[in-house]
Amino acid sequence: MVAETAISDPSPSVPPRKHTEVAVGILLRPDGAMLLSTRPPGKPYAGYWEFPGGKLEAGETVEQALRRELIEELGVTIGAASVWKVTEHDYPHALVRLHWCKVREWTGEFEMREGQTMAWQQMPLTVAPVLPGAYPVLQWLAEERGLPPVAI
Ligand SMILES: Nc1nc2c([nH]c(=O)n2[C@@H]2O[C@H](COP(=O)(O)OP(=O)(O)OP(=O)(O)O)[C@@H](O)[C@H]2O)c(=O)[nH]1
């Protein structure tokens, strides 16, 4: 039998890392293309490709945060959005919990308000590198389309 002390936390004074909640939009065109954009300069992983979105503010739902972020970043207002998948990724800068929403309706013209670059992408993607936190979702999207696993 394992003694209780052997499995106790060796560093009880270190508090567990808190999750940063993030709302992420997978904007899908009728032809199946999805929108990716580059991380703006000055942010961790600047220049990496990501799905648009950002952190929830106090009191916001995922849908509200996503709607606000997409207006702030891209100048478009999304229609209904509900959570499709939830994933987590542990970066050196943050432990994030990503709430992924598929979005098929929006209004407005795309405007890169944070100096990003955007690209509509079919699978397999032609842009790289993509944020590591997005890999699982790329695999699910490929699976849904009957495509082989994404090579990353
Ligand atoms: N938007 C977005 N964030 C992602 C994706 N994948 C992923 O791991 N993340 C992580 O989720 C977090 C999102 O934070 P952010 O810095 O973009 O959020 P924000 O716009 O609210 O930032 P700010 O208020 O600090 O400027 C980052 O740690 C980022 O690395 C993705 O595909 N899209």
C-alpha cells in the first residue's frame, strides 16, 4: 500500500494555475472555407495563424465575448454562435480554456483593425505556423470532412 505522504503534493504552497477562458470563432463560408488570421504584433506568438477570438471579460458569456472580439478585431457582427468543442492548452504565458464556436452568419465588411492578415482557407491549410492550441480543432475539422489527419 502506498503511504499517504508519498502521494501528497510536494509543493502545496504553489496555487494551481487558473484557466484563462477564451472564445474562438470558426467562421465558415458556404463553400467550407474557414477564416484564419495572424496574431497581431506585440502579443505572444505574434505572426502565428489563429482563429479569431479572445479572452472573456468579467460577466460575459462565450457568445457575448466572441461577438465583442470579432467587432473589435475584424469589424464584423456575428449571428448566433454556440459552443461546439472545448479544449485546453498550457502555454508558458497562460493556461487557456478555448471555447470553439462555429459561425456561419455575420454582417459587415472585414477590416483588419489590429494589423493582422486574414486568409480564407480550405483544408489542407496553405498557411503556417498555426497556434498549437488550435491543432485539436483542425484535426476534428479534417475528420468531419473525411480528410486525412492534418500534418503539423
Ligand atoms: N484567438 C485565438 N486564441 C487562441 C487560439 N488558439 C489558442 O491557443 N489561443 C490562445 O488563446 C489566448 C487568446 O488570447 P488573446 O491574447 O488572443 O486574447 P485577447 O485578444 O482578449 O487579448 P488581450 O486582451 O490580451 O489583448 C492566447 O493565449 C492564445 O494563445 C486561436 O485559434 N484563436
